[in-house]
Amino acid sequence: MGIEEKSRKVNSGPTTIEDCEFLQMMGYDLECVIDLFEIKKDSTFIGTTADCIYEKLKSIDGFKDLASGFEGLGTEFDVVLKIGATQNASANGQAWWRGSNQPIEITFNKIKMNRSALEVARTIVHEMVHAELYRAINTTNPTEKELDFRETFNTYVMMYRGSADQQHNLMADEWATKMGEILKDVHQMLDPEGYNLFKTTYYSNGIPESFYESVAWDGLQGTISYNLMQLVEANPPTLPVAPIDRITQDISNAQSGLKECK
């Protein structure tokens, strides 16, 4: 193999860092930058505040785990992120299963994108959970974990009518804490100065972890678990504030947070 042939660009591209580094050693002219996320961005999403927030989320371990089913070249399902009109005009976003040969589309409601950065982050995580549920339900090569999940999901299908009710009730029971952990890890990254101002304004003694799980409950109102929490009353001193009142106040505080992502 001559030098001129070896120095040409590789058009198809390697699929792993190891393959890329091997080709470099062989003399090919290419950069070893592999983006494992097959979560694509529509032109309506690129360069927006939501895009900035999504890029921050990509560095969070919990979000990486959530998105791992869409990682790598040649994944079974892709996700496309868009900003535009949602079928339900009052929704913050929607995840749309279009069929096994189509990407899962996540559309963020254009008229709802002027909310606080933390709330937008919550919507991104919420809709990504929907996408992951669609993937786990419809994959043709399920793992043992996914087979167990399907059995759990079938229980929810038996209990609740309507796909939104099924998924939201499952999210409330299985994902609220995980979603809260992701939001906790990303909050300060969105805008460090804004984070400090928010903490000083609303939680001068430090932001409790329960705040982030409260934020995760936004969008899960009406689920069985949420309705059960509404029945729990305050019982000082062990329970000075009713859980639903704390959640409502935390969500209100989150909605008042700064809107920038830096």
C-alpha cells in the first residue's frame, strides 16, 4: 500500500475508538472522535437553549444510562429531537412511536420552551424516558432485563387504559427517583451563577435531594401514586408538611428559576 493511498480520508468511518486508532496507526488521516449517541437533532433543535441543556445532560451518568439503548452506530432505534407544535397544544413535549423502521420523534412544544432551564431539562429527561419505554417494548432482540420489563409493563397495560396512562404510571412508580437524581446532577451545570442565586433565594440551607424528585413529579400528576400522595396529611413533628404540598411548592420554585444555559 503506497503512502498516497494510505493518507486518503476514510469516507465510511470507523465505528469505535479502537478501530479509529488502528486506522491512524496504519496512516489514515482521520480524527478519532466518535459520538456514540444516535440521538439526532433536527434543525429546529440545533443551537437552542434546549440544545445547550441536552448537551449538559449528556455528561450525566444517569442520563447516559437512560440513553444507552440508543448508543452506537447501527442501533435498532434512533431518536430525533425537534422543537415545534405538539398534538396536545398544552403539552410540554411528546415522544412519538412511528413504527419499527422509523426513529422515535421527540417534539418539544415551541410555546413551552421559555420556561426555566431546570424545567426544560426535566421535560427532556421525561420524554427520553418515554422513548426508552418505547424501545424496550418494541425491540426485536430483548435482553433478560427487557423481558422482565415487558412483564412489568404488561401488568400496567392490564391496570390502565391508554398508552399515556400506562407509561406515566410506570414512570411514577419506577422512574421518579432516577429522574430526580439526573436533575440534581445537572442543575448546577446549567448555569452556575443562576444555581447559586436560586439556592440563596429558595433554599438558603442547601437544596434538598427531595426538591429534584418533586420536580420529576411534574408531568406525572393524575397517576395512581400521585393521587395517593394527595391523601397523606401533614403530621408534625415527623411530617411537618404534607408531601403533595412540598411537591407543589418545589415545582413552583423550579418554574421560577433562571432560564439560561451557559
